[in-house]
Amino acid sequence: MLVPIKDIKIIYRGILENTTESDFCTKLTNQSIKDILIKRRVRKDLGNLDDLKDSLRLYGLMNPITLNSKYELIAGERRLQAAIAIGWTNINANIIDNLSEVEQLEMELEENNQRKEFTDQELLEGYKRL
């Protein structure tokens, strides 16, 4: 049975309303890439990573990837694959404990769903300021 997206968001929102920051134990680490496990992911098409690889070379990793305590990837597969492609052996990662399988999947979906691209006007203004 398929559940409409709007119903999924209502269920998801209900879970979040009962969650506090203290429910998640987080630590930042510089993780060996060879120890990271990539399990079944929602995203199948990583797209072109060339711009992301260039960004990593120029600016480094601005946002760490997210792993669980078993070093399984929760969020940041594009960043991880770009880092691997340019030869990195370590990557900054947030390690989060106390997550169920459902919460990990929710985080993967949330990271990729809750973003807003610049409008054309915002982008133009930003480039003018350069």
C-alpha cells in the first residue's frame, strides 16, 4: 500500500515533535574512509561530482558527513564519493548514536529534502559581490 507524501510528512513531523537534541549523542571525528560502510541508500543517482570535487580541493569539506556508531553512512554520500575520487583517505564525520533504522532513513531523506537552492537573482547578486 502506498502512503501519500503528505501523510508521511505528518507522521514524520509527529516523530520530530517528540524528539529533543539530547536524544542524539554526537561527536565529530576525522574518520578513515576505508572504515566507512555504505549500505542501501535512497539516492541512486549521485549526479556529476566534478564541481563537488573541485570545491573539496579548493575549500575542503565544509559540512561533515554523518555516520552511525558502526561507521555506516547516514548522510553525505556525494561528499564521501567526491573525497574518495580525489584521493582522500580520511574525512570529517559526525558520529551519531542512539538512532533506530527508521531515524537513520529519516535523516538521509531530510538532508536531501530540506534544502533551498539560490534564486537566479540571489546567485547573480552573490557573483556581483565577488
